[in-house]
Amino acid sequence: MTDEEEYRFSPEDFDDDGELIDEPDDETLAPLLIVGGLGAGLVLFFADPLVDPVDVGGTAIALRDVSAFVFAGGLFGGSGMYLREGNRTLGAVHALAGLGWVLLGIGGMRSNDVLFAVGGGALVAGAIALIVLVRRSA
């Protein structure tokens, strides 16, 4: 049997009618969720100068602060998917970055320099960890 003739599917890949099931798995969805969260957060961040702060419970919240939480949501969602598929290191790194964005958002909203610095440190640590993971896998 040549490489072109090699059977590449398993019976689980087909439904009862014999049709190929084309469902994305978590390995495909996690990066999409992360990039989607980052993209939505960037839209909010760049819209901040054009839109007045949103009043939530008597507190004015700028879109740049909301964008940090949207970033964090995408990273936490992707982290959960990576953890569920058994990739604990990649899941933990994305959770660390999500925590960093939450701390940056809270630090920005409350003008708390300590939270802002710790959040930035978490982002730097997460970025370094991702670089190390990429270098190890290459």
C-alpha cells in the first residue's frame, strides 16, 4: 500500500449514515477562542477614544478596561480547553496570561499601581513561558 492509498480514517470519524463527521476538536477551537477574544478586545480598546465610558452601577467604566476582561475571557476559555485535552502546561500558561489581564483591568479601573504591576508581570511571565514552550517543540 502506498502513502496515497493509506487508510487515514477510523470508524469513529463517520456517523450512522456513513457520512464523514467534520467536527472541530478542542485543539482547533482553543486557538480560535483565544484569537477571537483578543480580536474583540482590540476592537473595544481602539473604540475607547470614540465612545463615552459605560455607566455600570453608578461607576463609569472605559472600554479600554472592558477590553482587558475580554482578553482575559478568551485566554481563560482557551486555557480550559487545553486543560481538558490534557495539555496542562499550555493551559496553565494561558490561565496565567488571563489572570494578568484581569489584574491589569482591575488595576486600571481602581488606579492601583500594585495590581497593574503584578498583572504586567504575569503577562511577561506568560509570554516567556510560551516562548520556552515554542522553542522546546521546535
